[in-house]
Amino acid sequence: MQTKAAVVWELNQPWTVEEIELDPPKAGEVLVRWHFAGMCHSDDHLRTGDMGAGTPIVGGHEGSGVVEAVGAGVTSVAEGDHVICTFMPSCGHCRWCASGRSNLCDLGANLMMGYGVDGTARFHARGQDLSAICFLGSFSEYAVLHERSVVKIDDDIPFDVAALMSCGVPTGYGSAVNTAKVVPGETVVVVGAGGVGMNAIQGARIAGAEQIIAIDPIAGKRDAAELFGATHTAADFDEATALVRDLTHGVMADAAIVTIGVVRADEHLAPTMALVSKGGRAVLTGVTPIFDSDVKLSLFDLTIFQKELRGSLFGACNARSDLPTLFRLYRSGQLKLDELITNRYPLDEINTGYGDTLAGRNIRGVIVHDVS
């Protein structure tokens, strides 16, 4: 079948929106018609090459839609079900899934290659195969996914906010709750108040943090951070360091979470480690360019002050157990989702949308697919 999609053909070039070919679902796969797709910064990392994925590639790893057809053997969803995708498929029985760490599932071994769980392409154009970010491709009107990459949701959940639950919301929320393990009364710093950072702020608030400091150079994002739960804001590390020192009487923060869209080791890690207290936890959630491997840290401080530096993938969330919990928090009013969406764009305006995102004008933009 034909489907309209946004494709990156060459690094550092704009998205190309065009008609491409899509194969029908094979055994264990589903055909999804997307209604909304979230515009995560990670998709722009495809365009710049920061994530090491090859081209040509169909973007989009946040998405919500309806199952149009299922392949043989599919049991977890059926035609007509409302679903969201999850960028890390989970088989449910590998070592990582069995130990409650499905975000590290072995099915994700070739995630950056983008050719599906079985290693073959479903998208094709211009006489060649196209990969899809994280085996997904929600920047296409239709996509074929492995059933372990979709999660059924209740029909009353709005498609626009549901799409954000594919990545940005659980990644940020879980970075605070699961990885930083924030507990009531703590002081937490969130570095970067974008789509992931706002949810780290929300996670810290829901976990009971007493003081939440959001760092962002853009005044509008600092103002928005207060809506999501930040008690204080700062424009840069110097301002934040002085503020945290004053608020904690010199103890410093219990946890700091880095959610910047492009993390630079030399600019961001050492200042973040300096923000945390003795025994404090620093969490790296934002993406660092794949070849940026030089890190300067005081290992003496790491040992003597017993600090920790932790990585966080998908907020260490288990999609099939944690996402229903997050939707319940949304229904109860504790988790703000509608407020995350700054602008909506038709697929043809994807380059405008990412221009707004990179300029700091969006907390989260979303692609609205034509489902008329």
C-alpha cells in the first residue's frame, strides 16, 4: 500500500514528505494508522547523525492510532483497538523483561538499525528499503509494527496526549521516580525544561520532592516549568549553583536530572555533578552525540563524596505496567499532559515544527495526521 511519510535521505538535510510503499503485516505484526505523532528531539538526532542511525530512514517514535489489521498469531491487540507505540519493544521473557527491566529487552538489540525485529524493512521508496526509527515510523500515516511495540489504551484517552506517552512522558517521569529514586522532602534539579524535562519535574513533584529547580536559558520555558511543579528556576548552571547552595544551606541537591536535547559532556556533566550533594544522584537522560566520548569528571569527588552518575533509558519504565499507571495519574489530574502540547502541525509542515522545537518555542509539538 501507499503511505505518506517524512523521510531523512541524507544527514543534515530537511525532512522530505512523500508517498512511499508499505508492506502488509507479517506474522506477529500489526498495521497501525497513526492519528498523532510526537515531535521528540531524538528524531532530529536522526537528521544530524548524533544517534548513529543510517539513512534513508522514516522518523517518528511517539505515536497514537488505531490498529487497521493484524498478522498471523497476534494476540495482544485486535483490529479497531486504540494503541500507542513504545520505542523499546518488550518480549516479556528475556532476562531483562523477566527481571522487571523491559526497557532493556533483547528485542531492542538492533534498534538503531531500524529494520524491524526480524531485520527486514517494511517501508520502501525510490527503489530501495527504508529503515524506521526504533522499528516504528509514526511520521508516516501508516506503519507496520511488531505487536510487542504497541500497547493498547482505553478508547476515552485523547489521541494527542496519548502519543506523548510513547517516549517523552515516561522517560522524564521515570528518570525522576525510577532512576533518581526521588523521595519526599528531597531537593531535585532538572537541567533542561523541554518535553522530557517537564515530565522529570512532574515526576519529582508527584514523588514528593520539596524543592524542584528547573534550569533553562529560555524564559518562557522557565515560566512553564512552574506550572508543572518547579518551585524555583535558573537560567544557567552558575545561577542554579548559587540558588541550590542557598536553598539547601550548602548541602546541595539530592538528585539532578539532565534532560537537555543535545548533551555535551564537557559543558553539562561536570556542572551537574557539582550540583549534587554527598551521596547524591546525577541522572543522564538526554542524548549525547554517539562519538562524543570524552568526559572530564573529578573521580576523587565521585569516591570521597559517594556521588552516583546513572543513565536512564525510557525512564527505566516497564511499558505494560507503568503506562496504565501514568494514564491513571492523568485522569486524576496529578499528571499534566494537555499542557505539554505547544503546537500542532500537519505532516507537510514537519520542518517548520522542528524549527520551532530547536528554537525553543515548543515544549512538545505534535504531528496531526489526516484521518478524514
